[in-house]
Amino acid sequence: MSALDSDIAALPILSAQELRVVWRSLRCGNPMAASSRDLMLREIAYKMQERAHGGLAPAIKRRLRALAEEIEVNGAAALAPAIFLKPGTRLLREWGGRTYTVIVLDDGFESEGERYQSLTQIARRITGAHWSGPRFFGLRKAAAQSADPTGAKHG
């Protein structure tokens, strides 16, 4: 058993005060949100693992930000199956007689020499109106069509 495994296994026997001390040491003094003991244990264990093994990859963070934005704008029911874009992928979109190129980065997107956290931000800059970024760049439609190579609709 590793030291990390031992530290995590010991968490349930700690008192509430001891857990708060561990929390403060991991969260750099930020106050812990009020939560159940079980949730506190899970949060502390996650933070310990994150420190030992590293946090989420930039691509995952980018995807989570995009999902949160999509839910905020369109509600959870509007989410389509996940679209994962590899860094280096180029997206093209013609709008207003002009072709726009977006390059997928590890930690966001680049368009016309500027960096963005989401495709929706880029679509808004291009059109001046709110668009779903993935939809604007044709990704939602492509994801749905790729499920059936014939293009036939099911359901």
C-alpha cells in the first residue's frame, strides 16, 4: 500500500476538527463549503490524489467549461453526445462571404491570432449574436450523422 493509499484509508477515523485541519492544508486556507462528512472525505481524498498524480488534463478542463456553458445557455436537455477535438484540429466556417479558421489547442481555441476558451465565444465574435459554438462550426450535425454512415434518421 502506498503512502497516499494509507493517508486516504486513515481519513474516516479522523475527527471533524482533524478533517478541517487536513482540508485547510490541502486547500491553502480556503474555507470549506458546508457539507456532509462523506462529501468532506471524498473532497479531501480527491485533492490528495490530485496533488500526488496531477489534476485534470487541459483538454478535459476545456470540455468541462464548454459543457457548463452549453448547459447555462441551452439547459441540460440540449446536450448532444460528447465531441472531442484533438489539439491541432482546424475548423473552417464561412460566414458573411469570409472563411474563418479555428485551431484547437490543448487549453482552448485560436482564431485570428486570439485565444478563446470556447467555440461559442468565437461564434459570438464572428456573428455578433449568440450561437452554440459547436453548432455554428457544424460539429453537432456531424456527430449525429457519424452515428449512421447512411445518414438515415432513426427513432
